[in-house]
Amino acid sequence: MFKWLKRFRRQPERVSFDEQRIVRTLPSGKEESLQWSDLAEITIFTTDEGPWAEDVYWLFMAADGATGCAVGGSAEGFDRLLKRLQELPGFDNDSVILAMGSTSNDRFPVWRRTEVDRPHE
């Protein structure tokens, strides 16, 4: 490969998770994260900018409504995360399917923590 071509290659956004938290790593190396225990809701936002730009974003929000983590649907590692999300009680796969077919600016709530799901303090 030509050395000069490397500078034009964009590093991908990455997402990873473990038993404690979800971590989004931006191409710059900056990280955003959210503890699973703080996760209160998940919403998918779609835009009309695809297919040449990212047009699906997953927003993971804490109960305070101000803390969260946004992850592009094409982030490296997202397939693994989606399998984990589908294990959450009450996760709405039908809304995920609707969101993936959307070509407009819209939002699709796919999960919300209930009082029964709250971790014991």
C-alpha cells in the first residue's frame, strides 16, 4: 500500500462492552462510556443522510437524562453489542427492524428499564 494513502483512511468508530459498562471509542481515541447499572433507556435515531453517511445512531441514556453514550450503527463491534442488548428483558426487536428500514429522520425507543429491572443498591 502507498504510504501517503494511509493518511486518508479513516479509523472506524468502535464499541465494546464488558460486565460493567458499554464503551464507545472515537477514531481520535476519545472514549464515552455508560455503566450497565446506570442504563435506563435505549433509543435508535435515524437520519435521511444514508447510505453515504452514518444514518443510524443508538443512544444509551442514564436515568438522569443527561448522561449517556451515542454509538453509530456501523461501529466496529456493534454486532456483538446488539446480541447482548437483545438479552435485556423487554427489548423491542420489532422497533429495531422498523428503524433499520427507516430512510427518514425518526426515533425508535427499543428498551426502557422498569423498576423490576433496577439493580439493588
